[in-house]
Amino acid sequence: MGLFLFLLFIQPVPVQAGEGNKNTAAGKESNPPMVHIFMYHVIDEGPNGLYVPETDFEEQIKLLSEQGYKSATLSQLPEILKGAKGKPGDKWVILTLDDGYVSLYDNAFPILKKYGFTATAFIITEMVDTPNHVTWEQLKELQRYGIEIGCHTETHPYLYNLEQKDQQREIAGAKEKLEQKLNIKVVSFSYPYGAYNDQVIEEVRKNGFTEAVTVNTGISSPLDDAYTLPRVNIYGGMRLESLAQILRFKPGQYDNNLAAGFNAVDLNPLDEKAYLSRGMAYDNLGRYELALADYDKAIEINPEFPDPYNGKGYIYNKLGQQTESIANYTKSCELAPTFPYPFNNRAKVYVEIGEYDKAIGDLNKVIEMDPNFPYLASTYNKKGYAYAKLGNYQQALADCSKSIELNADYADAYNSRGYTYYHSGQAELAETDLNRAIELDPNQPLYYFNLSNVYKTLGQEYKAEASLKKVLELEANK
């Protein structure tokens, strides 16, 4: 039947609260500095994604060089983010290599020198001078060239599983050894396995480290905490096409889900589900053009796959292209005629464009197909509103009440029922439901607008004006 994972984006009916735009601090920055921090482990042929072949590594560094990227060490990140290093518009990358494998010296180092790039190497001190790892002499040479040596603890444990004294030994002991052996100051840290908690962060901070990287996925920006910096994992098998696309991402545009999507496509470039997965991740981040391209690729690979049509239906509706949305939902329904999700989603669009009879038909099919449909409260809510718009208030109230029975904390269902009570001449009951909707979700301007109409009907002009004022306040903050 397909994955249909995307179909969990079930929204309330359009008379109910709409989706507001999120204004983040990052979004308010005109052009904030950003840095891609890449994470590598082994630069060599190997059995899994930790191994990036030497030829691939050189192609990646060459691409960075050709695209005008400048490299820096992790300890230089604060200067970059403050605008104190480089020029406005400079493109920065920080290459980090974890664990101190000998491939750092044998394979990565010559390529870095060839292209004039630097890096930060995170070293497990007890592994130095052991088979398959760098030596102290090699580390000295790397450091003389300008590669930063960072700390990756003594033995690479899960730090949060250790007692505080053992955390201190692993962190401070490794730092002290690196500084003594190499005659340098070590200020950058990488959490083993990317595992940390507040106590671990505090141990890192109090031992004099100024930055610490995680395995959390993201593009670094001035908004990041210096002790939980995100990175971009560069895995074996990553195509240059994928890397080039990731380099175009800004902070907030790349996360764990999207990284998994890229990995799936790179490993399975002819698998429609891989493109569906990445398309879903793009969609979650609001990257609709890229999501549509991935859905189209999935359809190209398998035209009978219903899921990407459903994904396209959702995006086109978000973009206000309801005709395209319905066409894609309809195709998904045709390919999966016994699966409720595309019918439920198409009904939402029908409600929005006033095709209430069609919406009710789809919603009844959903209820018939799956009495245990996990979003049945939303289904009954939409159906109740559709009946209200058709003037069938008795059925509308029954459906809205069923929605509330299924989910007693569903604000939109109370709003729908309040709307129905109001239009059926039951203003007092409408007031009760709309106030309950606001109690559950006080940030929806439509609830206050509906309530203002109720107060006007009840002759409570002061309350009506106060509700309209609240509408304006919430709309201004969208």
C-alpha cells in the first residue's frame, strides 16, 4: 500500500485556525554568518558509512575549493560568526575528523595541503601511537601545518554514563596530555558518540574548552550554543550532487530527517521510497520546490506509487493551488482506493473551496474504511463544519460532538461546534464552546472572531470589541 507517512499532516478545517508563519530569530537576521561544519572519521575504503574513500574526499575538497569556500578551524568559529574573520559574503567550512585514525595523516593530510585547507582533528589520547591511529610525531606535524588538535577524551566513553570524577579524568586528563605532548592550548572538544547531558557540558566548559561539537545535524549560525554545535555528517557513498545541495542550505534548512533522506537516496538512487523519504523531509522544512522534485522523481521511478501523489497534493494545497492539489490527491486515491489518508486530505481541500458535498463523501469513506483511523476526530470535525455550511445543523452538531467525544481537548472541534451553535441560533451554547476552544488554544485569531460575533448577538458589545482587538493582536504577531 505504500508508506503514506506524509499523510500525518492532518490539519483542522479551514474555518478553524489557519497555520501561522513562524518568525524565528534566525529568520529576522538579514544575512547572518553561517558555517558548514563537516564531520569525517576514516578517509579510506571501508565497510560502512564512517569510511570515506580517499578519492571521494579529494573530490569533496576540490568541490569546496572550486566553489570558493574558505576553511577554518573550530576554534576560529566565534570570530567567523561575529564577522571578525574574513569578509562579508565569505563562504566557510570547518572540516572535523574524529578519532585520530592514521588515515588522517596518510590520506587526508596530503589532500588538505594540496588545496590549502585546514581542519580540526579530535584525538582520543589513549589511542595515539597504537595500530591504525596517528602518532604523536604525526600530530606535531599536523599542528605545525595549521591543523587544530582538539580533544575527544582519553578512551571514547559515553560520558553521561560516568561518575563526575571519571568524566573529569576523561576530559581534563586528555586535554592535559594533548597540551603537554604537543605544547599547545586545546580549546575544542568533540563528545564521544555525540552523547552528552548538562553535567557533561559543564565539565567541558569548566575545563577551559570554548567550543564543542555534537553529531546533531545542522548548519552552524550565531544562534547556536557554543557547547552543542551541529555538524554535517559526510558519509561514505555521498554523491557530489548531494554535497553541493547541502552546501546551499542555510541554518534551519538541514536536520536529521533530511540527512537520512540524502543518505537513502545516495545509497539507493533507484528506490522511489528513498526519494519519498527525502521529499517528506524537505516538506517538513518548508522546502516545497525541492520536495516536489523528489516526489516527481519517485513517480518517475514508479508511476504506481501512491504516496508521492499524496505528498504533492499536500504541498499544492499549502501553496494555494487547490486544483493541482485535488488532482494529485485523486491520483493517490485511485492508486490506493482502500486507504483512508488521501481521502481525508482531499476532503480538507474540498472544504476549503466550498465543495461541501464532495468533502462529506470523502469523509464518510474514511469512516467506513477505518473506524479506528487515528485522526478520526479531525475527520468528524471537518464533516461537522461541512454540514454546518450546508445548513444541516443537526448533523453538524452530531459530528462536532463526536469529534469532541474522540478528543476532548480538540480546540478546533469546540470552535466548529460553537460556530454551528451560533448559526443555529444558540448563542449561549456557542459562547461556552468558543471560550473552551480559546482556553485550549489561545493563539488562534479565528476563535476570537467567532466569539465576537456571538457577543454581538448577545448584546455584549464591550466583550465583542475586546475579542476583535485580540484578533488584531494575534494577526499582527503572525
